[in-house]
Amino acid sequence: NSPATLKSIFPTLITKIIEALASQDAGERQGAGDSLGGIVAKMGVSVLRDIVPLLQKGLTSDDEATRQGVCLGLREVMRSTSKKKIAEYVPDLIAAVRDALCDEAEDVRVAAGEAFQTLHIMVGQDAINQVVPALVNQLSMADKASAGDMKGDTKEEIIDSELVLGGIKQILKTHSRLVLPFLIPQLAKRPLSMFCAQALAALSADLGRSFFRYIQDVILAFIEAIESASVQGNGPRRSEFLGHAAELNAHLAQDGIIALIDTLCEMVNAPTEKSHVHDKLAAVELIGRFCKETKCDISDNIDSLLGAPMSLLTSKDPLTQKYAVTALKFVMADRHLPKSNAAENIPKLQQAIRDVTHAGNGERLFDDLPGFNVRGALRPFIPLLSEGLMKGNEITKMHAAQTMAVLVDFTKPTPLSMYVMLLMGPLIRMANEQFSDKVKLAILRALSLLLLKCGPRVKAFFSALQTTFRKALHHKSQSVRSETIKGLSNMMRHNPHVDNVISGLILQVSKEADVEIKTSMFDALSSVLNEKKVGKKASKTVVQKLINSTAALNDHKDADLRGSAGCALGTVLRYADTHDLQILISDHILDADDVPERHFALSAVRALADGSDEKTELDEKLLTFVSKLTKDENPIISVAAIHAARSILVSESSIEVEQGQTLFKRIADAVKTRTGKTRQAAIQALQAVGYLNSECDSFFGSGSSFASLLVAMEKGSPEVAYDVRVAMYMLFGYKTIGVKAAEKRVAAICKTIAAKSPSIAKSLASLAKKSVAKTTEVEFKGAVEELGLS
């Protein structure tokens, strides 16, 4: 065909080709593309003067298929020529592609995206520079229009924002790295508008891997917007911003997750003065929404995701607690922390909890963690812990039981009660299995704490628990037996069947040959009967059985067993009436005449005094018996006597002032004259008296006891001088009654001493002012901990 003929039919031919390019038939589209490419190739660049205007005109057609075909035609034209030849027509091609990207039909926009990809291949960055800023500008104009900042004819120039976003999506699919530098600064501009928030959410699925560089700025803009809505009290607006942010986060590629998590966790963990509470709430809520909706693997970041919401459980604000608990529910989902990997995941949970419940030095920070008391707060943790306890290896079982114990320990009884059934079953079942000492100890500790806090709710398990504890008392480990005793004691506070349990223990004692286990059984009897409401329920028959059982061991060769039996006797004596008590004291205590019997008797006195009250009148002969034996040359006896005297002086029992002064002086004299265990017991006795009895100054008398302490400090080792100084700090009451009251107490003591020995009074006053009063909090707490009273 001649060029003249071709030119005459050219418009019709191009129209037919455009129609064919939009055909549903793949073969027809391929043929049309080849035809258009062949025309350009054969007729040269001059034909573009005719083709490009025809294609541009086709974009204005009302027919969607025609507009789609035009876009594909533009693509074929650019594919069929070189960059040099097409340079003259680039502005027209760019304009055509830019318009088509904002077409109302999605198929047209998709075709325009393909054309843009070819255009970018042809002209490089110019395609981005000429198309993307224009589209972004359209978004900016739409944003202003939505805010009511545009007037007049300008509004008519704005293209529908959804169409613009549709066009940007097409470009992002293949060129996100090049588009984002134009797009994100505009959309993430602060303060973030709702329009831009919606746009970011709409584009989120196509932002690509390169978006991770912008995540921090975008998320901070969202959090600022959420905070602003919160401060204004605009709940719906806050929820809308939050929803758009969550949608954006849910579509993040794996590369962007680290940046997102770091940003959110940093916001949650920031000091309050640097991060408003609304910022923290927004961040923790976004953490929860992200964990709920993301399909990405977040196992490498689970430590941070656990730690951030957990830190907010320390807050006393109910709303903060609620958001933190909700976030943890989604973080703890099985797809993020699978039960099947309990061995790895439980230690992570354990550490996250410890980070908020304890200081770096191990000091406990809370009696209970406020967030644990929120309804449902513990439920997300229990499936993982139960799985680890029931099916894990020994180490995993230990970690699971330890973590259960911590949850129980830091939760108040009322909210904890709703989890009793979920926790108690697995713990009892595992407690009866054969495991290492550490596993057994962890399980028993969790059981003991549950009984302590929720005893009445556990009554259904008492029979099973009684069997569990009875078996555990035979365990070879002293630590396991000690924890068993605590659990048994906690259970008995709520168990009405006192006689059955005590009779069972007495029977076990009578059959047990192992001395250490037998000792623990007597300790268990003492612990159970130490609770007054338990001891008062014991029948006289059972009490007499116990008295007979303990008395039979008053001269046993093993000191620990003998002392334990004596304590059990002293404990049960608390519940005897006055007449019977005097007879029993005479028969089992005052008649002791050798070392084993006296040791047994003094152990009984100590236990009796420990549980006495203001109604208890300790016999004068008993006090004389104790006082005399503090000077015994045998350290076993002198130490036991000092322990008994200490219990008497800190008890609520009724004794004469003179008797108390005599006991106090005997203890102080032991500090001066004795060595080793006796001296140490005497020093600790003085510390305990000062710490536990705020009215201990009634025992000071003439003050001669302090003269003995001054001598001990002067002649003793540095360690002795240190311990005595701390004892004086406690006796003077600097911590218990306050500094001013303590100074008055010191002045009164010195005044009394000065009547007989001015020099000693002066030395004591100087020591109190220059040394004793400067005892540090660390020194004081260390002494209290050493006494076992912390």
C-alpha cells in the first residue's frame, strides 16, 4: 500500500487497533500490538505526529475499553521506537499517561501503569519527576479541599482523590523506591490530616519494601494525631486515625517490621516526661492491633513486644492497664508464642515479667502488679504455661511453675480467684510426679502461694493436696520439705478437718526412721498449729497425742530433731488452759536437768513465747529458768536460752518490767563476755528486740546493758563492732519511732547512765551521734534480712 493510501485510512486503522488492544481475546490483543508496533517501525518517527494525537484523543472517549486500548497503544508505541526518536513527543506521552493513571476505570489505570513502566524504561527518572509530583500535588489539593481550605474555580481542577490514589498504586507496584521520596513527605506532614491518614492506609498494600525508611516518621505522625484527638476528647476521630494506622501496619513487609516495633516500643518505654500518656496508649494499642492482624513472622521481636505492654501494667491508670492487657492478649497469641515451643517462649515471658516486678538488684518493686488485677489479665499466659508444665522437659516445667508462682504472687486474691481451677489442676498433677528438686520446689511454691491467697476457693482440692503434701514431706530435699510445710500450713487455715491432718502427721512421725524427715514432720506440726484458729480446733485427745509424741524425744541425741520436737511442744502448749499449762511447764520444761532436756525445754519456751499474746502470763519460774541458762557454758544451751529470751522480749505476753530488764541485760552481757555462736545470737537478739518492739526502752533499766555493748565494740572485732552499732540503731528506734524520738531516747539513756558513770554516758552519746545515727538504709535492711524479718 502506498503511503498516501495508508495516510487516508490512518485514523480508522488506529481506531481499529485501539479497539483490538482492549479486546478480551489475548490473540487479538497480541496482533493489535504487533500491528501498531509494525506501523511505527515501518513508517518511522514521522508517523508519531499522527498517532500520538489520535491516542490522546482516545483517552477522552466515554468507552472504557477504548481508553484501556489507548493505554496499551501508548505502551506499544514506546516499545517500538528509541528514546532518541521519541524525545520530541515525551511531554505529550507523559501527559497522556498521567491522565490515564487517574482514570475512573480500574482496568484503564492498570493499563496506564503498564504504559508508565515502559515510559520509565524509555526516559528514566524524568518519567517519575513529571508524573509523580503532579499526582502528589493533586492529593495535596484534595487534602486542602477536604479541610475547606480551597475556594472558587480551583475546586473544579481537583481530580477525585480515589482516582489519584489508584494511579499512584499502579506506579508503586513497580517503582515504590522512586515514588516514596515524593509521596511520603507530603502524606506524613504534621499535623497529620484525616485525608492523608486515609491515603496512607489506602496505599499501604503497595508501599513496598523501601517503605521501612519512612516508618518511624509516619508512625510518629499517626501517634501525634491520635494523641491530639484523645486530648480533644474526640473518640470517633481517635478511633479512625488508629484504624488507618493499624491498616498501614498490617500490610508492612518483613523488612519494615523491625522499624515499626522499635518505634512503638520506644514510645511505650519512654520516660513519662518525654512521652505523654496518650502517646503511650496509642503506641500500645497499635502494638496489639499489629500483632492481631499481621501475617509476618515476629518471633525475633517477641521480647520487645512482650516487654513494652508489660511495662504499662505497672501503671495505676485503669485505661492504661486495659490497653496493655489487650495488647498482651494479641502478643501472646499461639501463632506468635506457640505452645509447641514452650521451652523457648516461657523464659521470654518469665524475663518480661521480672523486668517490671523487680529492680536490677533483685529487689521486689510491688506487692502486686496493678495490671495483673485487671479482669482477664492472666488468661493469655495460662495456656503456654500449662503446656510447658505438663509436656515440657524438666527445665521447661521448672520455668513454667516458677512463672505461675510469680503470677500468683503479684496478683490480688479476688482477681486471682477466677484462675484457680486453671492453675491448680496442672500443678497438683505434676506435684505427684517424680522430678528433680528444683522442679518439685517450683511446683510446691506455686501451690503454696495459691493456697495462701485463694484458700477458700481451693477447698475442692484439699483431699488431693493433703495427699500431695504428705508424700512431699518424705522428699530427700530439705528445701522441698520446707516449701511443703508452707503449703500445708496455708491449706490448714481453711481446712475444717484439723484432727485428721494432725493425727495423720503424728502417725507419720511415729513410723518415720529418717531423722531429717522426722524433723521436718515436727516442723510441719508446729507450722500448722501456729495458726490460732487451727490450733484451737484441735481436740484434747489429739493435743495429748502430740505432747506425748514430742516429750518422748526430749533427750534425743540429734539436736535438730530435739529442737524441732521442743518447738512442736511449745506451739501446742499455747492452747492449754492456765492450770494445765503450769503443770505441763513444770513436767516438761522446768524439770529438765541435762543438756539434751534443757535444749528441748528452751526450744519449747521459744515456741510458746512466739505465739503468746497480752493474755499470756509467763510463769516467773520459767523466766528465771531462761535467764539462768543464758550464762550456760555449753553454747547449745546458751544460744537456745538467748533465742527464748529474744522471743519473750518481742512477744505480747505479760511480764514484769524487772523480769524484762533482767533478760535484756543477760543478752547484752553475752555480747560482751561470750564468743562465737553465743555472741552472734545475742547481737541478733538485740537487733530483733529493737526492730520488733517499739517500746523496748522499758527493758533498758539503769543503762548498764549499754556499757556492756560499748565494751564489746571496743574490744571486739570490726565485724562485732559493726553488728553492735546496727543493734544500737534499732534499739534506739531511729527507724521505728523516728529520728527525733530516737534522739530523745538516747538522751534519756545517757542521763540515767550519767548518774553513776558520766564517762560512759558521754561515750554513748558521742557514739550515737557520730556513728549509730549514720547507719545507712542498706545496712539496716541487710540486718533485717539477716534476721529473716524482711
